[in-house]
Amino acid sequence: MIAKKQENRPLASSIHDLARHLNISIGTVSRALNGRADVNADTRQRVLDAAKKLNYSPNQSGRSLRRGATHSIAFMLQPHPGDQQYGEPFFIPFLTGLQARLAESGLDLIVVMGAPGDYQQERLRRVVETRRADAVVLAWTRREDERIDYLSEVGFPFATLGRSLSGGKSYPSLDLDFEKAGADAVDRLVARGHRRIAAIRPSLNLNFGYLFLDGYCKALQRHGIEVDPGLIADGFINEAGGYEVMPQVMNSKDPPTAVIFNNDAMALGGCKALAEIGIKPGHDIAVIVIVDTPLCRYFSPALTAFRPPLEPMGRRLAEMLLASIPAYAGTDGARIIHEVWPLELIARDSD
Amino acid sequence: MIAKKQENRPLASSIHDLARHLNISIGTVSRALNGRADVNADTRQRVLDAAKKLNYSPNQSGRSLRRGATHSIAFMLQPHPGDQQYGEPFFIPFLTGLQARLAESGLDLIVVMGAPGDYQQERLRRVVETRRADAVVLAWTRREDERIDYLSEVGFPFATLGRSLSGGKSYPSLDLDFEKAGADAVDRLVARGHRRIAAIRPSLNLNFGYLFLDGYCKALQRHGIEVDPGLIADGFINEAGGYEVMPQVMNSKDPPTAVIFNNDAMALGGCKALAEIGIKPGHDIAVIVIVDTPLCRYFSPALTAFRPPLEPMGRRLAEMLLASIPAYAGTDGARIIHEVWPLELIARDSD
DNA sequence: TGTGTTCTCGTAAACGTTTACGGAAAATGT
DNA sequence: ACATTTTCCGTAAACGTTTACGAGAACACA
């Protein structure tokens, strides 16, 4: 009954309003606004002034329709499966960087969320087919990733946070150096006298789990330590998963004196399981986690972890995505860039 | 050089393709697709089949342009000021609920991020004026909120997470009962023998800070305890703010034996300051925080806190927003709903 | 003066939809 | 058989842009 006032004032004026106000044609107004050459410097100025005065800003739908581009980029955010109450703090700083860079180029960021757990394939199709965005950004890439297959098959522009075996090298990607982090963690633990080092990583076929394990195994072998399958375990990528899988390696005949977690949530669950059998991280066992979150810092004991520069990564991936799209790239055409960034170790009390 | 394949296959077919394929007019196709009455049941079926076969989905820009509605809702997400590395886990489950409900009505959720710290007024104008969304959702409402003033002045539909003095009762809002939480915290502490209870809340004029303080003061008076201004302090809403402001109340001539924090990040900073002067939460001083996050649970000692049902809140606010917009509400017209939800106390080890 | 060039602008079509309008065909009523 | 209603569908305009095309005016050059 109340909210009828939508129409009480024209929120935005159209290009027609400007034309009428200035007594010129809409074509000229559009050209002036878009900075084309074939318009008199004086009339351009008058158009610009009128636009400011009448508070004009172009209708995105009209523009998108005509140009065939939406001027927005979609990020597919998938909430942590199994964690209803509190989700994924990881991506916020990344998104901050992403949107900051996109905004500089006049692009909007659309965050498309899926229900926790579903693999967002349909949602992705919807974004692509309804032309909601000009490109998408994917995260949490799988080793074989059907989203990547789909996008490269239909030729829709995209970039990924994380590598994948799918889709070849045809799209920009930015990833962290999980191999090196895995190796560094092993090096550090070995230097501190550990020989029995467990590795706990997420199931599903999240690609970073493989990369991490590679680095872990290679480093072990470099130190002349045999890889013991009994010390490697996969679990669901949340606290419960870490809790369930921890006993598995602790019950091996020759238990580990150190453990590397490939995920913070799993580390928390693992530590809970350890506490229940009276084993204290940083005292009875060394713990390192590969991707740091605030949780690691505030946990007791504070967990030694590798920290990613998330905000710069967001900026950079946006940059790379833009460079890969001909319409957005400068005159130099499209470039496909791949980068792998190092992780920085933050030494704390758990190892 | 590569990424030229954008055009190798028409990603989506238009309504014209369907019409040509079926040898009927586009008008009929559109009517069939939109479920209008004046189309033969048989032809409708043929249109639907063809749509599925040709993988048709409507172009959003065209539809928006014609209908004057974008079918998307914008959420203005403002990263926590001062916290670059890790942002705002608080909103993720809220967003999950929000988007889930919107998706049920066929609406998209656009998350618009601002740079940390800026008050997003321009960004809001841009969203409104370029017609990127049909409505917006605001969070972290201020006591007097210029965003709300702006939106209600121009008559743009919106809803808020949190109350405000601005804008009257003309928009839907969903808030937590911070007054009751403040009072409950005091009751609990008094029952445990405390009489000197400090309150630390964010500066800026975030409205929940006022509500909390109201509840705190009233409860104190109810117990016959005089409110001591020396035990109340405002700080910047992040860890550093809590760290800086904590000594202020501890140095009062009659220091507190308990402290209530109105924000988790500030609580963390406050506890750090306490640790540095050898005071241990849960042992030497009681600590309660009003809004729980995962950080409270993993902190040592685990912090007693009030937990909001964020995901249901997101769903509900979406529902309320939809009901307030005539175009989306059912036949019953627009209703403006206001709700205040209780916070649940999670007793842990810090009090 | 005549010809060619450059500036500037108006006209109109197009992007993909939705929908008001009217008309032909079919169904119904007398 | 005729009048009336109903059913179904095509036509065309509209939403707000952008842009190809062409035309008129001004200018330069011989």
C-alpha cells in the first residue's frame, strides 16, 4: 500500500531527456558521452554539463543489450560444504582485491552463490546462457573440472583461482605453490628432527591436494625418508573430516611425530581428535597447516601455517582475466597468463 | 591470439531462433514461454520442447530493458575496515541464506563490494542509477544512515540487516536483539557475583552499539548497580581497536571484574591487551562477547558468546524484501515487515 | 567558380524481449 | 444461415542504448 512511490521521481534520466533538454539528437548525445571524435568540442561540453546537471547515468540493460556485453564479471562462490553456521572467510579478501581491480575498469563483480555442497554446474550454465556476465572466475578447481570443460567448450571467457588438468592452457590461472609449501613444511620438520610426518588432505579431487602431496613426497624422498602410505589420509574438507581421519594415521603401527594439514578446518578437527587422546600440538606432536586463516592464529596453540596474499591475488587475477579478453585488453590483444605464487610461512607455536 | 572462439557457436539461442524453427511468430513464442493464457496448449508444448532442444534461455538484458526490472538484488558488502588480510566471515552464511531464498524466486544476488573503509555512498548511487538491481540490501546500519536517507528519498526499494533511526518505518528490517543480549550478559555476570562490569563497543555510530549499551545500562540499574562511565569505552571496530581501548577501562580507579565486548574482533584485541598485563580471561576476569564467530570458539579460552542464526536470517530478510516490493509480492500487495530476532548464548570458558 | 575534403550532426536500424491491439478462424448460440 | 463470442496468433511498438550511413555546411584548393 505504501511502497508505491517508485515513480514519484524519475530516478535516472535517459539519453532522450538529455537530447530534448539540449535540443539535439540522441545520436549526438550518445557520441558525446562516449567520447567519439565526430562531435563538436562545444556541444560535447554542453552534453557533459547537462548529464551532470540532470544526473544522467546510462541504463545498463540498454547498453548491455546493444553492445552484447554486460560489463560485469561473475565469481562463483561455493560455500564450504558441511559448514552451515560459518562459511568461507578465505575468499573475502580475495574478493576485495578482485572487485577493486574490476571497478577500476568500470566492471561490476557479481558473486553467484550456490547451495553448500552442490557443484554449481547448473548455476554456471545459467549465468553463461542468460548472459549475466561477460566472464566468470572459478575457485577451488578440481583436478578434472567439468566447469572448466564446459566453459572452454562453449568458448566463454573465464579465469581460475587454482590450476586444473582440464581445459589445457587456454585460460588464465593464478595458483599458490602448494608443492613448494608441502616440501617446505617437510624440510622444516625434518630439520627439527622429525622422520615420521603425516599428511592430511581433502578428498574430492581438489587439485591443490595433489600438488601438496607431490611436494610432500618429493621432499621426503630427498631426505631419504620412505613415504609411508599409512601416514597419508584423505578426509572431507571440513572440521568433521579432520576429526574423523586423524585417528586413522595415529593408529598406524609407527605413529607420526608431526602432521601437515592441507586445510585449516581439517586441522582444527584433527587437533580436537588429538586432544581427546591426550596429545598436545606443539608439545607432543608438531603441526603445520598449509593455508592459514585467522582461525590458525587464534587457536591454542597458535598454528604454524603458510599464508597466501589473498587480496593481491584477487587484484592480479582480475588483471589477468581482463588481459585475456580481447574486448577489454588494450590494443595489444589478448594474452593468457599463468602464475604460481609462493606461500609465506608464519611460524607460530604448534611445531 | 587464441581466445577468439567466443563466436564459434551461438551460446544461447534467441526467441527469434525458436520462432524460425517452429515457423511461428516471436510474439507467440514469448507468450508460450511466459505462460500466458492466449496460446494453444499444443503450440505451447511445441515451443517448450523446442526451447529445451535449442537450449534456449532468455537474454537478461533484453528482458530487463523491456520489463524495466533487472531481476537481481544487490547486497552492499563492506569489508571490515582496517583488516586487510582476513575480512568478514560474518556475512557469508547470511549471504548463503539470502541468495538461496532469492534463487527460489528466480532472482540473482549481486554482491557489491566497496573498498575497506569507504562508506559506499557513491557505489550505492551507481547501483541505483544504472539500474543494476531492483532493490538493495544494506548491512551494518548506522544510527543515522545516509544510505537509508538516500534510498528512501529516491524511492528505491531496500531492506536492512539492522535497524536505524533514519528513514522511518518505511522499509523492511531484520535485526538482532542487542538490547536483550546486553541485558542477558549483565544478568549472567551479576548472577555470578560480578558488580564491576565493563562494556566495550564500536565507535562510528553503528546502531547495534547503542542498542547493546541500552540493554547493558538498564540491566545494571535493575540490579541496583550504578552505571560507571569509566567502565564504558568505544574503540575502532577491529582487533587493534579492542587492544587500544582495553587499558582505558582497566586503569580506572576501581577496575572491572568482567567485561562485555560488542564485537568479536574487538574482544580478541582486548584479550591480547589483558594477556600483556597478566590478566587471564575466564580466570582473573570474566569475558562475554555479543556476536559470536568461529574465532570465539577456537580462542583460548573459548569465549562465551551470543550466536545469531545467520543463514535463516538471510532467508528471512530476502522474504521480507520480496514481500515489500509490489512487483514481487503476491496478489496481496506490499507489506513492510520489521523483525527483531533473539540471540542465543553459547556458554564457553571465558566467564 | 567548381571540386574535393573535413566537421558535425540527424536518421534509422539494431540488440532481445514483452505486450497492446486487431484480425482470422473456429466455436457457440439462435 | 446468420450473429456473437471465444480462441489463437501475427504485427508492431516499445524499453535505452550504440553506430553505420549519409547529408548539409564550412572550408580549402585550384
